Amino acid sequence: MNKTGKRIKRKLPKYLEVDKLQELEEPLINEAKNALSKQELSCKDKIAIRDFAVLTLVYSCALRISEAVNLLAINIDLKKQYINVIDSKGDDRIVYIPDPAIGILKDWLEIRPNNDNPYFFCNVKGSTKPNEDPKPLGRDYYNKLISKLADMTGVRMSGGNELAKPHPHTLRHTRAMSYMDADVPLAVIQKILGHKNIATTQIYAEVRQKVKDDVQKQNIAGIVSL
């Protein structure tokens, strides 16, 4: 509520249905598959594998893109299938990596440059400027990548403006909505997403309720009005 006591209407998150997410990623999936079929990989091939691994981890673990690009190599264990997500505010959390995501992450690990870069996802050439500490990949790069994929596929978001392009955080919202559809308890979703307050997680329940309400409003066949 605001100072006048009126309830402030919360902005509902926009997301993709799972089939639309797959449609969005299809060009990158095809690039990565093509790259993995080759004996010798170009830089472009390695980038496709890395980028698909990034987006796979973001979606499957419901990460923020900043958490993915800042993930340290020491904080991911592909054998035990978990990552330790380091929160800038000190609220670290352990997140399980689903089985289907392991393959592409291992594929990336096989071609990842063997250097002193501490970040799990890094420059495919493994190079940094002289006397400069390694830096994580940029979030803006993945904003542009998702925007490019949206232009290629024509995929747009649900839950609001149908003309709005998806962005990396859309993958996190989409994963959260998939948990809602699977009837995962809100408290569990809260822990996976790393929300401090369950009220933040509750917004996904509001999204699903709005969808149900919209269906009720639109599906009026057979209703007689006098």
C-alpha cells in the first residue's frame, strides 16, 4: 500500500510458455548441435556451445543472468549436479542442476580454455588483456543475444504486452511459472529463486490466477444473457 492507504497494483512478470521458449532458442540449439558434430571447432562454434550452456543453466536453475555470468568454476559440481549461487547480499544458495542440462555444460567444460580465469563461462579464446584481471562475460551481451533470437523467431512474451521481446530474466520467470504449473510449494520455489520474502514469490501465483480469470472472461460460449 502507498501512504494514502491505497493498494498498489503490482506489475506481473512476463514469461514464455515452454514451447515458445524452445522456439526462441531453436536457432542457437541448431548452431550448438552443428558445432558439436564437428571434429574441429571454430571460435564461432565454441561461442554457440557456450551461449547455449549459459541459457540452459539460466533456465534450468532459474538464475538471474548476473548469477550465471558471475558463476565461479569452483562453485559448480557437474558430478553432484549442483551450483553454489553467490549472492552479492550474502544470501548464498545451493541449486540442483536437472539431468537434461548436464550434457551441454559438460560439452562446454570440454572446450573451455584451460587458464587461470576463475569464471565458469569465459572468453572462448581464453585471453585477457595484459596486466588485467579476468572479467565475467557481460550481461548486455546476453540481452542482445536474446533480442537477436527474438527477431529471428518472432517470439514475444506472454503475461502482458504481447509485442514485448523476451530478455534473459524472462527465462527465470518462465522457469518459475513451470514450477507453479507443477504445483511446487511456494516456499520451495522461494528457496530455488533466492527470494528473501515469499511475497515476491507469490506474484507467480497471481500470474497464473490472472490467466485463469482471463480464460473465464473470454470463454463465454453457451452462456445465455437475458
